[in-house]
Amino acid sequence: MCHDPFLSCLEASGYCVVRLPAADLEPLQLLLRIDDDLERLGRLSTVIAPGPHVGLPRVTRNRPAASISGRRTGDLDVGVGLSLLGGVIAAMGGSQIGLDDAYRAARTITFEFRNVAEDDVEVAALDQYLAGARVNRLSAHVAALLDTGDLYVTTAVVKSRSLTVEARDEDGVSVSLQVPTLQQLAGGRVAIGLAESGSSAIAYTGETPLAFGFRAVRLVYEEGRYCAFEPLKAGAAGIRRLKAEGSRLRGIAASRRSQAASR
């Protein structure tokens, strides 16, 4: 991960990576850590409800993130790159069918997010909220994980509506692609065009920004009571593609309750 200039930039700016950019990721979402992956469980307030005196922290939206805008990834194998691109196009509301054929001459792909913005909450305000909040008694399975120290809350996300993609062949030469063909493949909800005049790089722009990086804090609870938070180290974990399924979550909760009881 450290050899990729884009991921290194994310880490240097204090962020972790979203393994597949998503339109619905935002601050104050609850995450479950499984090894080096984090899975989304839902909104923080669903499990930890506001107390009588302190409400949810205010989310500051669309703050420019100039340090990340325009940074490029390293060269990705075309298979990996197209998997990511297809997921991004799908998240934008388009179709990924036919991408493999359109990029058949490519061997590597690089990505660049432009006009990046950040949504965030004040961590001190989150600390005050948690100190006065109460655990929802109906959220039994998630609440059971609080004492294990495996739950995190997102405090910031960086997002963009526009992804620029440059493909190169086996000789490292830029591959020219047919914009009308790509537009027909992706569908009308994704705007596709040359990133710049005279460039072979393609810009894919959606209607809704997609989050591709985040910050989070780990929740520290003892016997069901909030004690403290610990910032997640930049680059230490990434958010997986899918939300945790209910049946698997119940199994994880039971396993970790058992582990905690045996300590």
C-alpha cells in the first residue's frame, strides 16, 4: 500500500481507504473491525441513541480537500483497475457491462480524483455525545460488541464526483478510447469525456459524490459504559465493499462475547 502514491497521500493526510468508493458513506456511521477490514453496520444513532442534553454532532460538509485533489494512484493491473472502475460506474448509477472489451488494449490503469471535498464532525463534540448517550436496548447484537473494542465511528470522509482514468498498453503508451462508445456502455447517468483537450485520459463524472477515504475513532466501553475513544491510525484498515449481514453479525457478536468472557 505504501508504494502507491495516491494511497500514501491518503495516509499522509490522515485517511484510510474505502476499498470501493460509495455514495452513502458519511460521518457518524458505525463500523465493525475484522482484521484489517471494517464493515459498515449503520448509523451511530441507531445503536447509541442521544441523551437528554447532547445531540448528535453537526456534520460540516463540502470542505475543499486540496491536498488530495489531483493525486494519482500508481499503475494498477488492468484486471484490478477495471474491477474498481466498474464498481465506481455502478455506484454512479451506470452500467459496467462491456468495459473489458473497451479497455482490451490496456495493461495498466491509473486513477485520479478531482475536486475533492471533505465532510467531517468535531471529534470533541462526538466525545461529549457518547458520554451522555445510551445504548439502544433493541440493538442487542451490535451492543454486545461494544465491550470488545471492535467498533469504530467515522468522523470524516473525502469524496468526489469525478474520476479520471488513464490506460496504458504493455509498452507504457497511453491507450486512446472512444468516448461515444464508453458513454453508450455506461448509460446516461454517468457523464464521460476527455479529461483535458489532447489527453487520452477519460473523466467519469456522476451526479453524486463518492467517498473514497475516511477517518474513524475506536470506541472504548467497559461494562456497557463509554470511557474513551482512540483515533484509527491512518492507513491501518479499509472499509470493505459490503455491509455486514445480520446472520454473520450475530455470529461475530456471539464469538467475541465468548472471547471477552474467557479473558
